Amino acid sequence: MISNEAELVRRASRHDPAAFAQLYDAYLSKIYKYIFYKVGNAHDAEDLCEQVFMKAWEAVERFTWHGHPYSSWLYRLAHNIVVDYHRTRRDTTPLSSIISTPSEPADPYNAFRRTLDAEELVGAIAKLTSEQRQVICLKFIEGYDNAEIAAMMDKHESAVRALQYRALHGLLNILKAQDETQPELALGVVGQ
């Protein structure tokens, strides 16, 4: 959170472009990363991120400061835009396509194993509910604490903790099931 965020929001709500620009600069990369992990495509993430900030600018005078970070409101806008994106788009890019590998890894087997692990994790996350994916993304990718996530998702902290628990438990079960169906990968004997 920015130290003078309440003042910037107050000024931005009166359509002060300089104040809004500071808020934009402070939150652009976080909102972009959040959207990117939801859609898995850099170009679409850029477009959707800009939509978030356009909507924020158009509606900034309706934002009321309640002590929650301004980012809570931005994340709610981003979530709604991503939901609309998925509703209207049939040919989505698989999340596994966002995994990249180094061009010349020092140890090809370990690089291959890391790629498989990442692909398995992305695939497992995709099997969670929308709210569970959102909690995982905000907590472990963005690094927010439960109070901040609760404000962003308009939920109680206890609900966020429960969602996080169910999401992690679900991921564990999904990954265990995947390991059972691919024992050679679980044992690490591929290519040896």
C-alpha cells in the first residue's frame, strides 16, 4: 500500500489526473500479474489490465475510502473483467503455455523436471474453483496477507483462510492423483 494512498484516492476521485497516474503506477504491475495468471496470455492481460484502469478512472468518483487499500477495489474490477473475458471467449489459451524454460539449461534433466512440476502445478490450479484460484494467486503469487485478500474479495478473513485451506488441500489431492497415474514421473526416472 502507498503511504499517501488515501490522499491520492481523494484527489483522484475529483478527477485529478496526476493523482490517478500515481495510483496507476503503483498498481499497474500487480494488477497485470494477477490478470496474466488468470488468462495466461500477455497480450490479453495487457488489454484487460487497461480495461481495469479505464473503468477505475471512469468510476473513481464513486469510490469511497473505508480504510481498505485502493487495490482491493482494483482487484475486484480485475476479477469481474476476467470473468467476463472467460464468458465471452471460447478458445482460451491453456495455462501450461505460460511456462517457459531456459534456452540452454545447465542440467537438462533438472530443467525438464522443473518444467513438468510447473506444468503439473498450473494444471492442478486450473482444476480449483474460481475463488480458490483467486486466493492462491493473491496469497502465493502476489504475496498479500489474509486481511488484504479478504478486503479484495469482499469476504471475512476466516472465509479466506477456509478457501486457502480447501485450495491447498485440493491441490495436494490433485497432485497426488497425478503422481499415482504417472509413477515413472513421481519416481523421477524419466530419461534415465
